[in-house]
Amino acid sequence: MNNMPAILVLAPLLGAFFAGLAAWIQKQLSYYIALAAMAVSCFAAVSVLTDVITSGTMQYRMAGWAPPMGIELRIYLLNAMVLVLISAIAFVNLVASVKNVEQEISDRAPSFYVMYLLFVVGLLGVTATGDLFNLYVLIEITSLTSYTLIALGDKDRGHLAALNYVFIGVIGASFYLLGVGYLYITTGSLNMADVAVILKGIQGSSAVLTAFILCILGVWIKMALFPLHVWLPNAYTFAPVGFARVVAPLMTKVMVYVMVRLMVTVFGLEYIFETLHLADAVVWLAVTAILAGAFTALFQTDLKKMLAYIIVCEIGYMVGGAWLGNSLGMTGAILHILNDGLMTFALFLAVGNIIYMRKQVAFSNLSGLFAAMPWTMAGFVLAGLSIIGVPPTCGFFSKWYLVLGAFEAGAYHFAAALVISSLVCAVLFFKVFEICFFGSAPGAPGHHVPGNPQPSHDIHSAGHAWAKADSGAGAHSPAEVMAEAPVSMLAALGLVSVAIIAAGVYAGTIVNTIILPFLQ
Amino acid sequence: MKFFGFVIVCLTGGLLLYGTMDLPDWGDPGSPASTHLSDYYIEHIVEETQVPNLVTAVLADYRGYDTMFETAVVFCAGLACFLLLRDFRPGKDRYFRHVPTGVMLHFKNPDTRLVAGNEFEHMDKEWVPSDMIIKTVCRILIPFIQIYALYVVAHGDFSPGGGFQGGVIFGSSLILMAISYNLKTLVKRVTEKFLSIFAAAGVLIYVGIGVAAMLMGGHFLDYGMLAPLLPSDPGHIRALGMLGVEIGVGIAVMAVMVIIYINIVSEGRHDEGL
């Protein structure tokens, strides 16, 4: 029997409690335990993915009970891919963010790592489970931990952002739970596969329609689809960097996965696209989400907040793609879960590096970044190009599938929204690039220190120079003194940049081995 | 804005009403919820698990994986209170009472030290003399509440009860101590370290039992696999496994209740409060 599906969820769970206990012996220990737990989880996820690719869907019976009676984990190609994405991002972020955590919340770092692991447990559990109620319990864990960690962020505004998120998030979770309640009354089962079989016989039922709308609405609130997105920008902007880096790429993407999972494996695509007539309205909603996200991002003056609105825009891509009602659109949406996870992660890694060196990422603080942090900016530019959709980065390929899907479905407004938002993203990123490249720091241009590939030199004096520059009295401009982030952060960014290119180059392989077999 | 709110509420209400049209009748014995899985549980639970309380069996065995995460949710709540409220800065003002004379001393400078001992007693800002009747009654009640809590935990597989309820009752006995005496008395007896270790250890007992089953070659939480480890009737092994996880749940819930209480009443300072 293969215990890997259980291990990939349990490793971080056990790690969380051991990390909590170890903090009483030695504070540093909890970080290493967290790292080890995530490494084990990562390994298990990769092994599950290879198993699922070679031998098909995997089932794991919790406590040994057969599915409709007990809870099962059921791992299709789709979840296996998302599981690898989650565990890899959570692991890499743990390596990259250790210094940010020290800088921002040093006094309660061990508890931060415990919460972090529990958050990842929630995401992995949501993705692996094959049980509707278990999904709710794990959404509860992810939400509770993310409320807490967001409130740990910005001293002045973090709490309010978290409180907003609590109110809206709780409503979202209750909608989903209510939907599951309706499903249970009409089917008597909580197992997704079992429910799917029973639902085939009662498709006309009004209770099933209500259940479907409630579940999908709940998930939409959690993923911040446009009119329901108001909690997201502040929550992600004011979260501590170490957490923002993992919640921004993963939380919304996992919720998109949940939506796709509910659509494909519980309610069934025939029910959604042939019995119900909601698809056109949802695609229009996605179009508004894309345009609203993109244009609101234009008005932001803070890099983190701009990225948060770009996330709102990207959610529109995925929801729209999934609701186009053809295989191309669904392929694009699923591929975009992977790609957007990677791109957003790279962008937030870069932002975290900048925050580590400069404390703030308002546009006025960004001048001279290309000279000061060339490696970080290289990663940022690559991720930015990927968001815009420039080949060979991965962002291009998912957009390509989405556009093809839109044309096949005759949803020209969706294709137009994709193109317009790409142009807006281009404007956004080139605006940022311009500020970072040409925006000169106060004072006369100073001497140029040649780009030193060793980024770990003399951070403190450079930071000091910056403090002087901000006071506006520096005689030499420090803009061109290199003040790059520590190697661990750069290595993580480099790794993710390579992944962005690789996901682009191998997009065809991913679609053919993972997404298309899943959809059939 | 109010108008939009009204429209949305009406739409949601309409949807919920519309959804009830196809629901089975109230108490209908033929409805899916009472035929699909319930029959299986009612017919097989006693035979498969030897536990007479069906609710406990579904909760701690068939759906034990859910319950494990519910315990983790409780743990998260406690940790969240600690993370967000705990304030390690020393309090600005401190109050002492000179026991023989009853004179109250107020220290405004945090650096001034005074060792609380026989002569001086640490006291709270909103201090009122402890009422002898309340103190005595609570002192008598607390042990019985705790025994009852242990009974509720241990008897969960026979009668209504279990780890969550027992843990809450036990936690409330400790909170009663803090209310009837003062927070200091509680914090002195039940330290923060003790509570956090218990909170983590409680959930760890649950997960540990599951992992032990996995190491014995079964699925996660498959209590049946633990039979070789315990010198008991193998038929009762699932009931014993459930008792084990209920004890874990009880410990975690007890500790988290107290952590939440202490952090909220003392605004994270753990020195004085209700």
C-alpha cells in the first residue's frame, strides 16, 4: 500500500506540532523542523505525481474504511500537479523568507513557522481530499491561519485588513458549507465521487441547483472573484512578506482548483453547461473581473498593491477559461493555475527582496533599483514579462489556450478582455521598470560600481547610505551602489525564474501528460 | 448601497426558498440522508468497532480524519490568540498590598522591584477583596468539575460526550479558578509553557496514534492495526483507539481554552485580568 498521499499532508502537520514543542528548547530548531517537514512533503508530492502519471488516479482510504463510509483522498492528475506546486512553493519560500521573518517578526518566529506549516497543511489537504466536508474543514484551517498571519503584518493596517478578511472569508466558508448541506440532504453522501454518481439521476432538482450556486459562490468569495474581491488587496498588501509570498500565489489558485474540481468531478460538465444556463453570465463576470483588476492596478502607487490587483485580474482569466465550456478554455484555466502560481511567486519573491533592503515598495522608493539590485530585478522583469504574456515565458502559453478557447466558444468579449488586460499589464510593468531604471535618487548621479555578482557584500553600509539618501542630503547618489539581497533569496528567485521558462518551454508536455488526460 | 444590500438579501433568500422545494419531507424515513449511509452505520458500527455510541464511532473512526483537523483548528485558535495578543513588554504600573496592614502600594516605575512574599502580595488594578464564600465554594467545586470532565472524556464511546466536551469542562474549571481567585493564582499553577506544550502534545497524541497505525502497516488512523501493541481483546481495539484520540483532543482543547482566556482577559500580559 502506498502511504505517500497521506504523508504529504501529514509531514507538515506533524512538523507543525514538533516545531511548536521544539521552540521551548531552542528557538532556531522550529525553523529547521519546518524546513525538514516541507522537504518530506515536497518529496511525497513529487512521488505521488509520478505515480499518478504512470498508473492513474490514486485513492487512499483514511482509517481503512471504504469510500462512501469513510473519508478518502483521491488524487487525479490535476490535484497531483497542484500538490507539487503547493509543496514546492511552500518549501522554496521557507528558504527564501527566513531573513524576512527575522526582520519583521523576530520575537515570535517559532509560532510563525507553526502557523505557516498549518496553512500549508490546509492547502495540501484541500487539494488532496475527495470528501466534500473534509474540504470544508481544511478550508477552515487555511483561512484561520491566514487571518492570523495577515494580522501579524503591518502594525497599523494589518489588523483591519485581517478583520475585513475574517468577515468576508467566514461568509464565503459558510456559503460553501450550506451548499454541502443541501448536497447531503439530496444525496445522503459526502464523498465527491459518490455524490457525482447520485447527482446524475437528480439533475433537475432545485435543491441541487441551490447547492451548486452556494458552493460556487463560497469558493468565489474565497478566491476573490471581482465583485467579491474587496478583502484581497489590503490583506495581501499588509501581510508580512514571508507569508504574502506564499498566500498570494497559492490561496487563490487552490480555490480555483477547488472550483474546477467541483465542476468537473462533482457536478459534472454536462450538468453545468447543458442543464444550467449560467455560463455566459459567468464569462461576462470574468470579463469585468479582468478589466476591473487591470484598470484598478493602473491607479496604484504601491508595488505590492499593484500586484494584488493583478491577482484579481488573473482570477478573472481562470474563472472565465473554466466557464467557456470547451476543452481548450478549461486547459488554459488549469495551465494558468500552475503558471500564475509560479509568476506571482516570482513577483512576490522579488518584492520581498526589495522590502528586505528598502523597507517599502511605494513607487517613490523604487528608483535606481536596476543598479542596486540587478539580480532581483532580472527575476522581476522575467516574471513581469510572463504576466504580460511574452513567449517563451509560461504566461504566454496559458493565455494562448484561453484565447483559442474564447474563439472556439465565440466569446470574443473574453478574448478582447485578455488582450486589453495584457496591454494594461505591459503598461503597468514598463511603468515600474522605468521608475526602477531611470528614476534617479535624490542628489547628483554618483560613480558607478561595476556589477558585482557576489551579492552578499556590505549590506549594512549600503542600507545606511540609503537612509542618508532618503533624507535628501547625500552628496553622492547611492542609487548605483549595489545593495543586493542575500544569496538565499536570490537563489530562490533564480530557481523560480528557471521554472517559469521551463513551464513555458514544456507547456505542450504538461498539457498532453497532465491536463488533457484529466479532462477525458 | 443599502438598496443593493436589500436586493442581494432578497435574492439569497429567494434562492434558499427555491432550494427547499425539492428537499425531502421533514423526518422522511425514505430521504437519501437517512437511507444512503445511515443504514450502513446503524447496522455495522457495533459489529465493526464495538462502540455503542454511534456518533462517537462516526466522529472518531469513520470520519476521524476530519476530527483530527478540527482539533488542529482548535490548536490554531489558541496559537492565533498567542501570536496576536501576547505582549512581552512588562506592565507599566504594578500594585502590591502589604498583607499585615492592608496598605496598597502603587509602583509607577517598572524598574522598581519588590518581591511578593509573605509580607507583600501582588495584586490587580481592579482588585476587590476575594469573597470568602465564592472562594470556598469554588475551591470545593473545582475538583468535582475536573473529575466530571475526565468522566466525559473517558465515557465518550458509551454516552454523549468526548474529548471536545470534556476538554471544555476541564478548561472551564481552571478558568473558574482564575475568576474566583485571580489570574495570578492560575498563571502560577498553570504556566504558559505547560499550556502550550499540552496544546501541541494533545494534537500530537491524535496524529501519533494515526501514524502508529501507519507504521504497523495499515492506513493512517486505522486503529485496528494497533492490536499487536496492546494487551487487550483485539475486538475492542478500535474502541481503545478512539479513547486514545479523545484523550488527545481533551488535552488540546483544555489547554487552548485556558490559553485563549488568559490572553484575552489580561490583554496578552498574563499578569492581571478578570
